[in-house]
Amino acid sequence: MTIGAIDIVVNPFTPAEVTKGQTGYDEAFMAQVRMPEGMRGGLSIEQHLEIMDEANVEHALLIAVRAGDPMRQGSFEIPYTQIADYVTAYPSRFSGLAGVDPTRGMQQLYDLEHAVHELGFVGAHSYPHWFSLPPDAPQWYPIYAKCCELDIPIMMQVGQNLIYQKHVRLPSVAKPILLDRIAIDFPELKLIGIHVGTPWADEMIAMAWKHENVYIGIDAYAPKHLPASLVHYMNSYGSHKVLFGTDWPVIDPRRGRRELEDYELRDNALRSVLRDNALAVFPALQSRVRAA
């Protein structure tokens, strides 16, 4: 494993986030994704870094999640400053992603500008299902415009969402095809459809193939379960459009890396997926990650 990977989708999962209810998961969800019982109380940042080292993951993007109206049962958020503290402690290993909330109006735009200019965050992140708003809803458009102004990409879940908490059942509102209108309206905006787009992976491929500014994040699902069409895409004409991620703690980066390498992709394709594409989509990383 000579290529230092960049993990573009990482949720902080220390005992602090678990204790504060900042994960959005309950025991049933953790059992569903087969999370080892020994880590369900969270792992320290230092323990996570040890796992990253074992997987040769050089850098990871930590999400300051904003998930739903704070008054709604099950909603949660991780303050931007909490992520900034992790990044400050380990600047060569982590960068921040600003979770966005379309219900906060102008305040969200001010927050996003602060996150980039003052905290050094490198991109934005959204969970449409937590707001029951598909990604092409008008409430998102000011956020997309601000991302263009700040010259940062935005990633969003564009596939089904699971039941993260027993009493919180959210509808799946985002399909990859909905990126079509956004990519047309904001050709300057880099859009990353994360969580593979499952179960609409072929639709996700179609969007990435059609639009220069649309990319695919292969996180949240073990790589061995990726559909054959996506494996072919990232090993051939789409090798510049796919980015490695784990959605930690859902997928262990050691497993994610091992199973991706089991496909025996072409050397340049593997390097692009693991590292180079992230550096191209998140240009701010180029000054934070050592040349390799």
C-alpha cells in the first residue's frame, strides 16, 4: 500500500460525540451495519489516526454535520468549532467540511463563509433527507451559490437513507438524477454524490458522465459490494470521477482500502480514486497533503 489515500467522508466518532448524541445512530443501526461492539462507545481521535495509519490513509475530511431542525426528534449537529479543534490539533491529517442547513436562511450563508475564511474548511456537506427537501429544491440554491462564490465543492447523499434511529424514519428524497438540474444551473459548482447513489448507482454514473462538475463518492458501502458497472467506470473512462471514502465509522478504512485493492484496478485508476481526484476536487488540500 504505497499510495497515501484521502478519505473524503468521515464522521467524528469519539466518546464525546457519542455522549452528546452527535452521531444520529442508535444501537439498532450500529448492529445493522455490523459495527464491532467494542467501538460503539466511540474511539478517540488518536485511535482513529492509528487505524488510518494502518490503512495508509494520509488525510481525512471531517464533517461538521447539520442534520435536521433542532426542534425535530432525532436531529443533531456537530458545531463547526468542534471540527475546527480536531483540525487544529492534527492539521496534516484532517480538514473540515461544513454541514449545511437550508432552513437557516442567511445565517447559513454567513456560517459557511465563516467556516471557509476563518476556520479553513475545504468544502460543504448536506443530508437532504434530514430536511425532507430534495437537493434540487429552491431552499438549497442560495447555498449552492455561496459555494460557487467561495470556490468550494459540496457533497450530498443521493441515494436511499436507512433508519438511523428506531423512532426516526426519514424518507429518501435524493436520487442522483436530481443533480442534473443543479449541475446545469451551477456549472462552476463541483458536486459530489456520496454513498454511491445506492440503489441508483447507474444513474449516478450517468450524471458523472454527463456533467464535468459531477463526481461520485464510494463511501458508506463496503467496496466489495460495489456494482460491476461502477467498478468498470472507475477503472476506465470514469477513473477521474470517483473518490474514495468510508463514511467512518460505518466502514473501517482498513477494510475499505483492502477491498478496493482486491479489484486490481489499473495503477493510474487506483491512484486517482484513492488520492488524486480528491486533490483535484478539493484544491485547498494541495497545500495540506504532502506530494507523493
